[in-house]
Amino acid sequence: ETGVTQSPTHLIKTRGQQVTLRCSSQSGHNTVSWYQQALGQGPQFIFQYYREEENGRGNFPPRFSGLQFPNYSSELNVNALELDDSALYLCASSLGQGGNTIYFGEGSWLTVV
Amino acid sequence: AQSVTQLGSHVSVSEGALVLLRCNYSSSVPPYLFWYVQYPNQGLQLLLKYTTGATLVKGINGFEAEFKKSETSFHLTKPSAHMSDAAEYFCAVRYSGGSNYKLTFGKGTLLTVNP
């Protein structure tokens, strides 16, 4: 039990639609990052938020966007869904930008049809 | 740029045998290194990490890993495999400096444990 909760756990969307995934970080953790894990692959970094500001981004297009709220919870938004967006989306939280104890949630499984 | 190579996408051992999962990294600055385990249909669980100090790191469930700078390796070991160890294992690296604190993961090693 990491204290990082994500919702929804599973969802199916149609190509071209938009999706919002949510994450509650572990209590006291002010840094949230998001990862995409395609089937059979390791997680790929999407972006990180620290104190409500994006402070790092991976090689993902602008249709992947996010928010962090004052209570440090976070959202990942993906617009214009493509079939290749089908993946497990993982949220991770840590304390401080350089926190080395990084806890992951159970993930949200997104299927795009 | 940082990268991680996990040698062997699938490792199979007998129950009670030694577990050795290999990880090599490249990083232009001193790295922070991590091992995570992922059970089917679950998220990632932190097994252990190396940041600074002692190069032999002990983690949960009897796993340990040794940071060898000269070999750029961080192999994961467990003396005696248990059936419950069957899972996917990911090695990850992170820069120890800069403002982007992303984890870079390897492709994973699936561990199966035979009775």
C-alpha cells in the first residue's frame, strides 16, 4: 500500500475522444509524475509537477497535459486519443523535486478503440 | 542521456535457487538507481534504491543489489527464490542533479519460479 490512489482503474474510449485520469498522492508528497506503460514495455516518463508547476516533460506531444492542485492531487488529460495511447498510466508521488522515495499507484488502464 | 539495459527479458529459476537479474546503466552524472517489482495487473512497488553511501543495498522480500560504478551495473539478487517472487522486475535510473527528476526504466525482466 503506497498511499497513491488513481482513478478510474479501467476505461475504454473511442479514437478522437478526450480522457482525464486522476491521482491522489501520498500524504505530504508535493511532487507528482505521470508515466505511460505500453504492454510489454517499461514505463515512459510523461511529465512531472512540483507545487502546481510542470517542471519536466518527456517526449510526449502537447495533447498530453496535466494539472496539479493545491492539495497536490493531479490530473492527466489526453486529447484526440489515438489507438497507440492504449496503455497503463501510472502516477507516482514523492517529497520534493529530488525526492528519492518514489511511490507508484496501481495505475489506470486505458483502452482506445 | 541516461539509459538502462536489462539483460534477459525472461528469467526462469527453480524454487530455492539463486535469483540474478541484470541491469546496466549509462549516465553522464552519478546516478540514482532503483529496482521496482510489478505483479500482474498492478502498479510498481519499490524494492530497493541506491543513492549514495554503501554500494550494497538491501531491500524488501530478501532482495539486494550492488552498485558497481566500474561496471556501470546494478544487478538484483536473492539467494533463494520463492514462488511469490514471480513477477516483472524493472531497473530504473535517475540523474542525481538537474531539475528534471524523471526515472528512466529498462524494458523489464519477467521472472518465473518453477516448483
